[in-house]
Amino acid sequence: MKAGTRRGRGAPSTILAPRTALARAMAAFALVALTALPAEASAASGRLPAGLPDLPVLNDGVLHDVRSGLALRGYDPIAYRLEGHAVAGDRAYEIVHDGAVWRFVSAANRDAFRDAPEIYAPAFSGYDAAAVADGRAVEIDPREFAIVGSRLFLFRTAENRQRFLADAQLRNRADGRWSSVAQSLVR
């Protein structure tokens, strides 16, 4: 199966055959490791030579597992809305978006996300919404979630979820603090 790209309203997303994303990443790292960069070129620009893909960075855009590259630990972000609970996605329906691999339970869910990721992606790039309100970026348990209005919020614990839902001021505070929390992430 070939990879294809399609541009929606958000950043371009790539649909990949299973294992293709990992194979591409491994090939890119091997190419970088085997390529000797001239000292003056790398020192002057701080970047890789033209034609090589950018190296991944931690927390690039969306919270994801740095070993697997999976956003939401492989759970389908659309299934939260359709099923009312967290549902693990299938590796047959993967898409790479915003530096992470997203999995879905169906091609229809994958395509909906590809066309409108800003609608389906979790708020605060997938970090615990209650912790963001406190000014911190904290990893989540993808089974702890809430949909408020049209936004998907994720949490580390059930207590954080309950606290966030009980206090509308926390939602406002999280929205206000997200830009400073996002800037504090390792890049």
C-alpha cells in the first residue's frame, strides 16, 4: 500500500500503510547517522543539509509516546464522541499528523480526522486539562476524558476529570494558561 497525502484545513496529514511510518523514521535516522555533516555547515545553520527530513523533537505539537509515536496511546480520538468511551484504534487505519501517529477504528474515522483535525484532536494537545489549568503539562490516561461543548478534554486521573467538570473557572484558567504551558514544553 502506498502512502498518500491530502491537505485539509489543518496541517497536511499522511495516511500510511502499517509499519510504513516506522520504516520511514528508521531509514531517516540511518541516513542521518551515516551522513557526515561538514562542521561549518552544521555549526553555521544548526540544521540538517537540504533534502533530509527534520529530526523529531519531544512533544512536537501533540502529546505522544516517544517510543511508539502514538498519540493517545493508540486510542481513536473520534470514537470518544461516537462510542462514548475510549476505543483502541487499529494499526490498519493510521495517519501521521502533527508529529504523531494517530490510530482509528475505521477508515471513515481516519478520513474525518484527516479532513478536520482541529475539530477532533484533544484540547491542549492531549495534556491533562486540569493540570494545564494549574500551569503544568501532565501526561494523561486516555480512558479519562470528557467532552464539553465540542471539545475533547483528557485527564490523568478521574479526580482531575471531576474537578475540571465541577469548576467552569478551571476551563477558563486552562484556556488562559495553555500558551505559556505549551511554550514550556521540551522542543
